[in-house]
Amino acid sequence: MIHTKLLLILALLCTFVVLPVHAQTLTVIHAFTGANDGAFPYSGMTWDGDGNLYGTTTSGGKKGCNSDLGCGTVFRLSRSGLAWVLTTIYRFQGKSDGWNPFARVVFGPDGSLYGTTQNGGNQARGTFGFGTVFRLTPPRPGCQAQCEWTHTVL
């Protein structure tokens, strides 16, 4: 009986104990413009070993794809001092390379980024195509000027 009363008192005390709550801070590191940087980043992000973030936008980039919004992009966010800098590493063309990447990209064991698109690919008979699986191979190490990632439909 005494144990039951002690447990009840302990449970009531625990109910009324207020734990400190730490404030959360939201910091916008990039606001998309809908132009060359992309638009509508629906999916999650992927970190690399150097602390860069990689992601996709379903629109923006190159105009086309039966939309004035663009075909979508793959981008990297890198730290530069206290700021983040967005670099678009691929703009979908809206043809056999695909368009509208709705999912995140992931790194494979070879260091390339892999992802999917919702549309594009085989566009026989005037269809939009049913999407692609793609690989983006990074530029060779030491490349200094305008080194682009290589896009391959798998």
C-alpha cells in the first residue's frame, strides 16, 4: 500500500515537473528564384564527406518540358565562410536525359551521384516518357575552370 502511494506521488510530481526547452533557430541558407537555380525542391538532401549538401528541384533550370517553369536541376550547397553558396551542377534538358527529378540524389561507391526523373527518357510516339535513372559523374580532381559534371542515363 505504501509503495502504491509512493508511486502515485512520484507519478504526479513527474507530471508537473517542467523541463527547460531550448529555442530552435531556423536559418534560410538559399531561397530559390525559379530561374537557373531551380524551383520546387520537394525532396530531401544528401551530405557528402566534405559537408556539402546535394539536392534536386523539380522545375527551374532550362526552360521547356511543356512548362515555362523549366525541367529541373541538381544542385550543390557549399559553405563559404559563414554563407552557403548554391552551384547548379546539372540542368535537365527535357529530352532523353529526363526531367522533373522528384527524389533526392545519392552517392554511389564510385563517388558519382545517382537519381531518377519522373518524365523523359524514351519519348516514342509523342509521349512524355516514363522517366530515367541517371548518374552524374564529378569532374576530375584538380580541374580548375568550368569543370562540368557528366550526365549519363542508365
